[in-house]
Amino acid sequence: MTTNQPLDNSQPAQTSKAGVLLVNLGTPDAPERQAIRQYLKQFLSDRRVVEAPRLLWWLILNLVILPFRPKGLVSKYQQIWLKGGSPIKVITEQQNHGLAQRLQAHFGDQVRVEHAMTYGNPSLASALDRFQAEGVERILVLPLYPQYSATTTAAVWDALTRASAKIRNIPEIRFIKRYHLHPLYLQALADSIRSHWKQQGRQGFLLFSYHGIPKEYALLGDPYPRECEETSQAVADLLGLQPDQWKMSYQSRMGRAEWLTPYTDETVTALGKQKLQGLDVICPGFAADCLETLEEIQEENKEYFEHAGGRDFQYIPALNASEGHIDLLENLALENLQGWLERR
């Protein structure tokens, strides 16, 4: 007589492959009206991004925003578009490549690195498909948002859950929620600022500009503004800045509701009216340069500052695929892959 023994599949074998998935916000596929419209529709339909009553927001989105907003963005995207696509696409690919090289030096073929976008392409579903085809049974998800917000990091979690719903044998998941005070992140920001000062000259004032969220979201418990403040203060301390030498603000507000203040456009205008001779602006919440940094900050806000009377506006690029940033991504991966893989 034989008995059927239950199979213990709770833990994959130690030799199983692991994957690291870098996730950023997204981008249109082309600097064209239809592609921008498609991207905006997906992005602005997410309830994590816009928490307005569904019927009211559907009317605003489909009757006001989507018919008109994409046309106005075509020229803006065209100005920043690169040979390989949008900046965020190209830079995320570079980050993927850099991290893959680092991790393969530690783990060889046991590890795979992929990247995806919450909105647009490459999608999270396509990344999961590639992992599955490569035999990856464990995935470390690294949203490229240093400061946690429900509008960004939680949106990645939601999209990941939706994509996983179609997989019968789901992978084991680890998820990095935030890294806004990680020593290597803070050091990379400080080093980036010092490098800019060395090359371009130090300006008289440093502004940390973060993407804004509606103030109501913070009142309901989103920790994002506190984490932005903690990052700014930590970097200012590393640079030895005095309180009167720096400030932080929030950009990219939309609609009539109050967003986190102070607003970046109003801040740079006020600094310009003070006839400030030299302003450096850095956007620590952006892991890769994109429309919100290259066009909104480097072009629009520079104009606000100079039109108000300021001089020598300098935008300090995002960490992008710099060595310091790849050092951080490598360290985050190694910290969170422990117990899954053995270094060779």
C-alpha cells in the first residue's frame, strides 16, 4: 500500500533564479498627440493618482483634459526627446544595464534585472512575463521613488497586483517601500551637488524641488511631505548649509485644489524678485530626468526666475545612471536579496 505524501513547494530551491524589477512612472511611446493622449488617459485614470469622485473626474478627464492637453504637450516632449526615446525611458534602460552588470558580478546567472513602467511601456505585465520565461521564481521590486507616496509607490503595488492576477504560479515578492534616508542615496545627492558646484560654480542659494501631491492626501496620512523634508534636511546637513542657504518646494500641481506648499513656481519667482544672484535647483524625488525636470524646471521655472529679476539659474540633473546612483541601487538590491541568493 502506498500513500501520497504532500509536496512542500513553499520554498523554491536555493538554486532558483531571482529577479530585480526597477519600476518608474512611465512615458508616452512617442512625442505625438495620440501617444501622449493614451499615456495621460492611463495615468490620470488611476485612482491612486486622482481621488476625485469617479463620475465627475471621468467628465473632466474625457471632456476637458484629454481633448486639449495632449496637443499642448507635443512640442514640450519633442524638445526633450532623445534618439532612443524619452529621457526617462533611455535613462531607466541605462540604470537597468548598470545594475545588471553589478549584480551579475555577485551572482552570475542566478539573477536577472528588468525594468517596467507603471503606465505605458514596457509594462509590468511584460516584465513579469520575461521573468517567468527565464525561470525567475523570486522578484525584488524596486520602485524608483525615494520618498513613499500612495500616488507613486502604492500605485506600483496596485499595478503589480493586477499584472500578477493573470499568473497561475505567482512568484515570491519582496517590495522596497522607500529609501529616502538611505546613506548612499543621501551621499549620491550631496556628491552630485558638489560636482555641479565644482564644474559650474556654486550659486548663492539651493532649492530642493519635489513633485507635489494634493494637500488633502497628506492630511489623510500620506507620509510623503515628511519624507521630502527629511531628505532635504539630511542633504543640507551633509553639505553644511545654513537655514538661510536653502529651501524646499513642490512642483507640478494640477487643478484648483490646494497642493503641498510652497509651490516651486511661486518660490523661484519670489527669489527672482529679491534679485538673487545665482540659484541652484535639484529634484531629489526624480530618479531619472523627465518632462517635469527638463522642461518644467530647466525651462519654465528658469524663465519665471529670470523674468522676476534673478540671474544665473542652474538645474542640477537627477541622479540618472551615475556611478553613485548605481552604487545605491546595487546596495538596495544586495540588502534585500539576502537569503535568496548566495554570492559566488
